[in-house]
Amino acid sequence: MTRIDLLLSDCRAATMVAGGAPYGVIEDAVIAVKDGAILWIGPASEAPEFRPVSAARLDGRWVTPGLIDCHTHLVFGGDRTAEFEARLGGATYEEIALAGGGIRSSVTATRAASEADLIRAARRRLASFIAEGVTTIEIKSGYGLDLETELKMLRAARYLDGDVRVVTSFLGLHAVPKDQDRDAYVAMIIDEALPAAHAAGLVDIVDAYLESIAFTPAEVSRLFDKARSLGLPVRLHADQLSDGGGAALAASYGALSADHLEFTAQAGVEAMARAGTVAVLLPGAFVALAETREPPVAALRAAGVPMAVASDCNPGTSPLLSLRAAMMLACSQFRLTPEEALAGTTRVAAQALGLAARAGTLEAGKAADLAAWDIERPAELSYWLGGDLLHRSWRGGVPVVA
Ligand code: DI6
Ligand code: FE
């Protein structure tokens, strides 16, 4: 009899393995966990005998891969409620940014915060995601915009790794800081800040904000050349407020993902398909900014571009503390199917973070990041806006929500 650490039984598994039954369903499943990974998963009728250290019967509940939020700005100082009120009064996001508010106001607050302050505030926000079954979260820098504060943000993000797996993205090219020469700033980020953050082991992915109010294709290309020379994968905030050719640029670097994509044209979609770049859809920003231009979901689907869904949790454009809410909004606003939305926060989200071999589906050999739910069918995860549906969760087979 095989000795294992954890045995889950009497459950229905939405494995999210592609290509088979919807949701990759296994009815009456057994999941055996050893050394943090799934050792065996399959129908109870075919299960070998296991000798588990601990076991849980789940009374027919659904089990999915732990949810993965592949795009957040969870670490920041302060808040932007005044800007929210100004927008409700008629100001646009671009006007506020060009007047020196927006990202720059979060930069002021983030520089003023201690590392402990940043951790405390981010941990409070993270609790909302953990409570809804998130077991992996990506967190970006980009509200420091100087070497010291970018490193402080990334250390805070790394510190939060524990109940959840944290993946970091270096977002030095997020905005040009106030009163600073643009070219000197870009050079500092590329030649100094990125190499230093990488040397400190703080960078998993390199991100940038390509936008008319942010950085140009030429500037982003220089950053991505540097990332390539350091052996780091890239991703990009692309075509959110205007078509800057961001999707095609990201694809030309073999980016893990291009994110937002509201204004992406057909050529960008096709370039992403060829490059295997994931489209990360961020309906929280779409709703919070009351945007009307939708990302080209039908074209992405037709071209076979995998679609992820993320919260984009940030103080400016997406004050969204729920990945499940993002799933619901992706269905209601962008017409994803509930199955696509769940794939977008499991299998495809893992791909967007370069974690496809380790997470995102329930398969032997993958991490035992699991969520068990009080639902009757998997579509409910994208159907309810809010609500506490989680029964239990595990990271690497260790209970998180018990
Ligand atoms: N992600 C970003 O980085 C920008 N928009 C988005 O969706 C700006 C975020 C901010 O205003 O703080
Ligand atoms: Fe973002």
C-alpha cells in the first residue's frame, strides 16, 4: 500500500485538463497527495489502495485547481478614492494622469510607506483572495519608480509568499516619475534597477505599460532586450486605452502574456496566436473605468489564443478584491463561457505565469494546490457575483482554508 500525505475522496473533480470532457470532469474522484504534489487522481473505481496520513471525505463537493490570479498590483501605499470621485464628477483617467495624479499619486504614498506598512496593507487585501480559493497570485512593482522603492515593493511581494505562491513582475516602466527626465529614467530602469532587482532574486517576469500616456514601443523594446539578456520572461500591459501595437510587440518577444487588449487589432491577435502568447482579460478595469471598447474575444477565440482572467487589483483602475468577481465580469461583459473563465483562472493563468508544468490543472505530478467548493456545478464559480463559496483549500497539500 502506498503511503501518502493526504487523500481526498467522495468528490467531483473539475481537473481543467484540456481536450476531454467539459471542465475535465472526473465524477466520484480520488486525489492522492504526496510531498506537496498530486501523486494520483482518477475515478474511485480505479484507485489503488493508499495509506494516508490524513484524509478528507468531501461529501460530493467539487474540487478544482486552486485559483490563480495572474495580474495584480496588490502592493501599494495609500488609496485613490479622491480620483474615483473626480472621475465620477466627469474627469477622465487620462486627464488625471496627465495632470500628475493617477499612478504618480500612488508612487508618492508607496515611497512614504515602510516595507512593513506595505506588507500589512497587502496582506489584508490578500486575505480576500485566499478566502475565495486563490493559491497563486502574481504581484507587480511599479509604484516605486526609483531603485529603492521598486526593491521594497518586490521584497514585500516575496514576503507574502506563504499561504499562496507569489510570482513577481518588475514593472519599472509604469510611469515617468514627476520632475524626472524621461530618457534618464528609462535608462535607470533598464541599466540599473532591473539588473539590481534580478540580482537580488526578486524578479520572475518583466512587465511594462505600453500606452500613449505611458511608454513607447521603442522604450519597451529596449527593456525587453535587457530582460532577454538576463534570461527573464516578459509580459506587457497592451492596447488598453489605445491601439499602440502592444499585442504584436509582446508577441514578437515571445511574451508569456499581453494584458488588457481592448484596442488590439486583428494583426495583433494573429501575432499572439503564432507566438503562443496568452491574452489576459481584465474586466475589473473595464468596469471601473466604465469603458465601452471590449477586447476582441471572438477573434482571440477563433485564432486559438488562450485567454486568462485576472483581477488587475490596483488602486487606480481596478480596485477589485475578488478573482471570482473578475470571472463573473469576464462572462457578463466579455461573453466568456463559465468554463473559459475557470480555465482563465487555472490552466491558462498558470501558462501566463510560466507555471504550466507545475500548476493550473489537477494532474499527477502537479502541485497539490486545490480548492473544494460548496457548489452544485462548476459554472457557479463564474455565476455568483461575490459570496463565500469556498469549503476548503490547500497549497501543496497543506491546508490553507480549513
Ligand atoms: N494596470 C496598470 O498598470 C495601469 N492600468 C492597469 O490596468 C495603471 C494602474 C494605476 O492607475 O495605478
Ligand atoms: Fe495592471
